[in-house]
Amino acid sequence: MKPRRFNVELVLNKVHRGIVWGCIGLTGYGFYLAGLRVYRYHTVLKPIGEERRRLQEADLLVEGRDTSEFLPEAPVFNEKQ
């Protein structure tokens, strides 16, 4: 019986295929992690930033209000009515 020759090309093809599948899996996992970050930004971080900007703007409006004693105060309307 003739001994079977070791086929280097077959081994290299299998190694290459394994590396390609590993890269595909790593890319998929990276997209998953990027999606988690985008989701967190839109659901947590962006609303907090908008609220912070709104509060800072309200503070600036309070600071810039004229509080002189000679001017009557404008009426304040309650929005909850």
C-alpha cells in the first residue's frame, strides 16, 4: 500500500477558512457592541444632555431677569391649570 502524501494545500485552505470565519464572527460581534453604544446614546445620554441644556438655559434666563425695584413684576401664569 502506498503511503498517503500530506497535502499542504488542503491544510492551508482549512486554516484560511477558519481565519475568515473568525474575522466574520469578530466583525459581527463588533457591530453588536457598536449597536449597544448607539442604543445607549439615544436612550440614556442624549436625553440627559438635553435636560441639562434646558436647565442651564433656564438658569441663564433667571440670571438675566431685571430685578430692579422700580419695575412691577410680570404676572406668572401657572401652566398646570
